[in-house]
Amino acid sequence: MPFAWGPNDCITFGIAAVQALTGVRVREVTWTSALEAAREIDREGGLERAIGSVLGTPHDNWRRARRGDVVLTGSNELAADEGGPVMLCIGAELVGPGVDRMQALPVSMARKVWRVG
């Protein structure tokens, strides 16, 4: 599925991953553009705080990331390239939606890690 603000951006990808792993829908997404997403995240105090309000306190050690964990990468910008700032750990790599296909980064790019499940 190609990148699209709302239906398939890095945040909605993370939400869908949490739901697939736990059976719980942790949040509804209402934005349809980068501007709307940025405004929503700003209202929540930033991306890290918004994720933390749902998944709890993250840890900073990427070496402790495990399959299924939601991670925040080094980039805080909401962007379609490079997989975006919110990705899913699948072992040695992080994955998330890119412009035309899934993007992968090394797990060492994880800046914050939230346990899922």
C-alpha cells in the first residue's frame, strides 16, 4: 500500500501494528494531510509524548528492541521518505511505509523503543 496521510502514514502503520499484535485499537486517526497530522501531534506535545500517552514510557536502548516493538527513529519530522519517524521493529531492521513501498532501516536507528505485547 503506498504512503498516504491518514490511511497509511508512519503513525497509522504503528497503530495498525499494535492492533494486529494486541487486538486493541489504541487510537483513531482523523488527519488527511501532513499539515493536519503535524497540528494533531503538536497538540499532544510532540510525537514522543503522543506515542507515550498510549504505549507508556519508552526506553532509549535500541539493543533491547524486539520484534513487534514500536520505535521512534532519529528523525522527528513527519515525512514519507526513509520510512518516517515511527517504525516497527522486525528484528535487525525497522520497517514503515515509504513513498512507493515499505522502507527499512537498521534497528540501530531506533532512538526510543516502546514494548508492544
